[in-house]
Amino acid sequence: MLKMGTRREERRWIAPGAAISLAFIIDLVSKHAAEVALTRGRQIPMFGGDLTLRLLFNKGASLGVGSNVPLLVSILVVCGTAALIIWSFRSPHKWLRLSLGLAAGGSLGNLADRVFRPPGLFRGAVIDWISLFHENIVFNLADVFIRIGIVVTVLILIFDRSLWFRDRTRL
């Protein structure tokens, strides 16, 4: 018979699950909207050109790094996403679970592009559509979620000293 955890343990799954789900859904919807609105090379400059919406397909990691080895990038993304998801659900700190969930949801959004978009399984290109200040740097909301999640995680780990000396055997 499966032993159920306490109510508090069951609620620990809500914050990371919600963060992962929301980041993933928002990313997918925004990418679909970008594909529809930015077809045929259309660009939408905003704020005096400081922000431009334009469609780009990236087979590499951030800023196109590794675009010539998309399968390797996809394998690394699978490993990183799995680690973020596991860590987000196992973390003892509520805000850490949220920040890691946000990063995991963003990573999952980009992974979905790699898995399901042409040219095929784990070789697909990520849809990027936001460009700031420089036309060669294009990203998406998943990238924003990943970066915010990681920055908040690092800040929590730096400033919450109670996490430094916890009993790690319970994890």
C-alpha cells in the first residue's frame, strides 16, 4: 500500500508545480503568438527601437552557442531540466521551490521546441522573438523565466544562511 505524506508535504508540490506549469504555458502561448504575428520577416520595433519583436529559430543554446550540435545541446537541456525539476520539488525552502520551478518551466518550454519542432526529435529549433538594443541578441520568455529563476535561486542561497547547514541526509 502506498503511504501518503502529511498534508504539509503534499502542499510542497503546489508552488513548484504551479511555477513550472505557468512558465511553460505562458512560453508556449507567447511563441505561438510570435509565430502568427511575425511571419514573413515582419519586425515590430517598440520603445524607439530599443525593443524589437522579430522571429528567429535557434538550434543552439543561449545566443546560438552550440547551434552546430543541436543533439548535444538537447541532451544537456534534458539533463538540466530534469535537475531543476527534481531540485524544485525537493527543496526545503518555499521561495527556492518557486524560483527553481520558474527556471524549470522555462527550460521545459525550450525543450518542447527542441523535441517537437522541425527538423525532428531533439533537433528542433527554439523560437526566439524578443530583441533588446542589439539585433543579434534574440530570446524568448522561457529564457527570461530561466534567468530570473536562477538569479533568485542564487540570491536565496547566498542570503539565507539557514540553507547552508541543513541536514542533507533528509533530501
